[in-house]
Amino acid sequence: MAYSSFLDISLDLNTNPFDRNFPENFPKKEVNVSTSADLERKCLVKEESANELREELNRVNSENKKLTEMLATVWENYYALHHHLEKLQSRNSPEIDEQPTKKRKQDPDDFLLGFPVGLSSGKTDNSSSNEDHHHHHQHEQKNQLLPCKRPVTDSFNKAKVSTVYVPADSTDTSLTVKDGYQWRKYGQKVTRDNPSPRAYFRCSFAPSCPVKKKVQRSAEDPSLLVATYEGTHNHLGPNASEGDATSQVGTSTVTLDLVHGGHRLALEKNERGTMQDVLVQQMASSLTKDSKFTAALAAAISGRLMEQART
Amino acid sequence: TNTNALVDELNRVRAENKKLSEMLTLMCDNYNVLRKQLM
């Protein structure tokens, strides 16, 4: 062992091409030239790939921008439709006005415009028992929602159960869905059909508010939280002003929950700053610029009124 | 380093793109559901 440091165990593979024994066989200059050519080639390749990446980035960015604009447009339409739905409902169900009204000051910070990431309204209690099996894909969701053919008036007055799909970090175990309202957790249990626990919340925005919320991670897609809202808020929504108290009472706040919930969470995760700014600007600028939507809305309202006149 | 940064940014934007697409799909679906309810 001690002799190892004295022995020459080198294989003499001539790793140095400019060995002093063969200076004439390896012209130094040529070797240097070929090395720099290699480097240049590598640099060119890198530059090309960087350019390609930049082009791809620009393309995806512009696609993103288009998607954001489309999303804003759809949101505008959805919000307007929902607003009219609320108006119709408050006009058509004055009996709900008898419910106690609690006025409270609203925190403007609570009002965050957002997209409903997923919702199904007008479901019966029976259908809500299968809520965990809902998928967030469009066709699957349609298949489950559209068969719910209840009379319109019935769904208007009793649409008190709705489901929201909210993207959530899979590591987050808090089962919290931020929708602008204040909730008090009063229970949690493990269900048979889902490994994730289900949390139960009660609206604490007003003491007598009967709205309850169940939150559970989706069994099919653990990246989504499924929030089920039951009941109707008997107080102002987080985005309502005090002057709107009477018009807000008895309206379907179920969808309002959805409106505030999903998108805000999604944005918090993905594109906190920029997208919200763009959306708010677009929403403020044109709520009724879509003529198709206006026509569809007018047709829907007139159809609704005609149906009510018939009944 | 520059290339790596570009790749990272591209991945981020792609993920954002995917989320936006999903949200748009759901939003359209929700809108249609609401419209059918009104009708």
C-alpha cells in the first residue's frame, strides 16, 4: 500500500496531444482553429434553439392573451345573465322578502370578481348526493346537469343546492374555499366513496343565515375541491352595497358564491396580478357589447316571462 | 442560462395556458347551463 505512491501506474494514453515527444505531428494552430469552429457551431445551435424558444414563447403568450380575452367575454356574459336571473327571481318571489334582513357594512376588499370554475345549479337533494362523482370536463358535466329538467319556476324557487369545482393545491388539506363569505366550520367526516374527508361549514356572515357548505376533495380529480352550497343567504352578498339590501334578500346567492370562489382561487394560483387587471378592465369597459348575448338574453327573459304568464 | 430561463418561462406560460383553457371550458359550460335554466 505504501508503495503505490511511488509506482508509475499511468497507462500513458497520451491524453495531452501536444506532448513534447511529438510536436511535429500535432500542429497547434490547426487544433485551435477546429476547437473554435466547434464552439462557434455550438453557439449557433444554442442561438437557434433560443430563437425557437422565444418564438414558441411569443406564440403561447399570444394564445394566452386570446384565452384571457375570451374568458373575460364569457365572464361578462355569464355575470350579466346571472344578474338578470337574480332580478327576475327577486321580482317573482316577493314572499322571500319576509325573511329577516341583516344589514352590515361590506368590506370592499371582499368584492373580487371571479369566474365560477364549475357549478351546477338547480339540482335536487337527490342529485347532490352524487356530487362527488361529477367530473369537471365539459361533456361529462353536461351529461349530469342537463338531464335535470325541472320546471323553471321550481328551479328558480328551490335552486338551493349547487356545486362548485375549485382548483386547489393537492398538498393543501385545509378544505378552504374562499368565496367572499365568512364560514364557520362545524364538522368533518370521512365518507365511504372518497378517501378525502368532507368538511361542513355554516355561513357566519349573518347569525340567522341558513346557508351551509360542504367541501371535499374530488375523488376523480384530487386537484379539485368540490364545494356544495345549500340554502339561500338571507343577507347581503359580499359585493352588495347597503342600499341594495332589499333587492338582495331572497335572491339566489348560490351562484354568487360560485362567482367569487373558483376564479379567485385559480388566479391566486396561476396569474395573480396580470390577469385580474385585464379582466377587471375588460369587464368595466364593456358589459353589454356582445350583441349575440344581448339577443340571447332578451329571448331568454321573454321566454321566461311568457312561461310565467301562462302559469 | 438564457436558454434555461426561456424554457422555464415557456413551461410556466404553457401551464397558465392550460389552466385558462380549462377555465374557459368550464365557464362556457356554466354559461350554457344558466342560459338553459332561464329558457
